[in-house]
Amino acid sequence: MKKIKIGIIGAGRIGKVHTDSITFNIPGAEVKTIVDKFMNTEIKEWAASRGILNTSDNPKDIFDDSEIDAVLICSTTDTHAQFTREAAEAGKHIFCEKPVDTDIDRIKETLKIVEKAGVKFQIGFNRRFDHNFRALKDAAAAGKIGDTHMIKITSRDPEPPNPAYIKDSGGMFVDMTIHDFDMARYLSGSEVEEIFVQGAVLVDPEIGKQGDIDTAIITMKFANGAIGSIDNSRKAAYGYDQRAEIFGSKGAVHSRNDSRSTIVLSNDEGVTEEKPLFFFLERYMASFTQEMKEFFEAIETDGEVPVGAIDAIRPVQIAEAALESLKSGQLVKIQY
């Protein structure tokens, strides 16, 4: 079977992660071309070290290449919709990092073009492929805790971003919490119907000056009757805090943080254990590889992608409702 040939747009942090996942862990796929609008000697040398000799600053070098089967869109958010449209019109299968866009109507218009083209489209919510969260989902789906009553998600970054980043990020709900909104849908197996948000600027006042928040408590009601909560912070002094719990009629299942080791030291000074892994590259590296494997499997078998078009829209709609709740101080019923 021939290898699936890939073009990657965007050679920043996440573009490099996907390149390495494919190059070192997925023998059935090959990155043929990398494009970055800031292409330079450093990127070219890095690509060459991965055996990738085709580099460019023009996405058309990917879209016009008949050998390339699929495109990974890892560029800045403001380019995702346009590149998704161009890839679909070129007949390429598409993996797009979240979100497709911050505007719901633009997302819908873009996905109509993808549907018309008949290509595979997967959105980059990698946490669904994490071994902890997938085990939570599987336990609940197997009926081990009965009917789901409550979902609790804790998601706290180890350090805040540069305030300058906030301006173009779409805000905390689109940049950070969007993963948690997707996880709430994934773990509950249901859609969010109502949302209420309390937020504050407690980490960095400069974030507040950009019109954003850095700390939030979010409560939700799901269509299946369950209720849920998300707590977010831009700074957890002890590391990347990523935990979740599903509570049901017959029990509960929860996940702990990953750490470098599972040792617990007990002595006369107390009982201590390792801090969580520092940030998302350490915590979720295996999930990035797994999402690529399942994307390529859908292409090879002409099967369904695991995270598709509806999953590209719903978390952004929830984020939009969350912002409305934050601004109004009221519960918001979400209209899909």
C-alpha cells in the first residue's frame, strides 16, 4: 500500500509536533512538503533533518501538487477557514487545528464547501485521544457508573501567555476553554443546552487590559439531563493541571494528572509526589500521534473521521454563549 503523502501549512510549534508524529511514528504516511509564510533557513534545516526537502512560503505548492493526498492546517487561526476552503477545492483531505474560525457563519460556510468536495475533514481536538480521557469515556460508555449525573473538568495552564498573544487569540474561551467545551461534549455524550460563567482577572492584570479574563468557573446543563462544571486558570503554580470526573448513578470515575513518575516519597518531612508534567507538549504528545493515526485510517478505509464537522462548530458556539454569559452575568440558553 502506498504511503499517504502530506502537506503541512505552518511550521510553528504545533506544525512541528505533527511533523514529528508522522515522521517518527506513522510509517504509512509521509510529509512531502512544509509551507510557512515566514519560511527561513532555520525551518528549512529543521525540515531537512526530518527528511523533508520540499519547503515553501506559498500554500499553492501544496494545493497544486497532485501527489499530496491530505493537508494539515497548522497556521494561525485567522487563516484556517481560507486554507480549508482551498484544500477542499483542490480535492485534498483536511486536518485543521482548532478552531476553523471564530465566526460561526464563516465556519458553516467553510464546512459546506468541504462537504461539497467530498473530502475527509478532521478538527484538531487532540484531548479526545488522550489515554486518560478516553479511558474515562470508555468506562462511562460501558455502563460502569450507571447513568451520568455530573461532569467535572479542571483545566489550568502552568503559566499565562504573553498578554500580546491575547489580542489575536479570540480570548480564553476560544483559545483555551474550547478544548474543555469539546471534552464536556465528549465525556457526557450530549450537547450543552445552558451555560453560566463567572470570570475574573486574578493572574495578570495585563490580560484584563486586553479585554480578557484568566480565571473562570463555568457551569453547564446538558441535553441528557446531566450537569457539569469547568474550572479554568491561566496559571497553576504546580504545573499543568488536567483532570476530569464523571459521576453517575452507580459510581464515579476520575482521572489524575500525568507525571514523570508515580513514586510517592514518605519520610519525617511529609508525603510528597511528582508535580504534573509541565505543559501540553509533555502531557499530550501521545494524543497528537493517535489523532494522526486515526485521521489517516479514515482516509485509507474511507471511514468516518473521529472528530468531524459538527465537532468543529459546537465548541465555538458554546464559547460564544460563555462569553455572552460572562458579559451579561446571566444564564444563557444555547441555540444551535
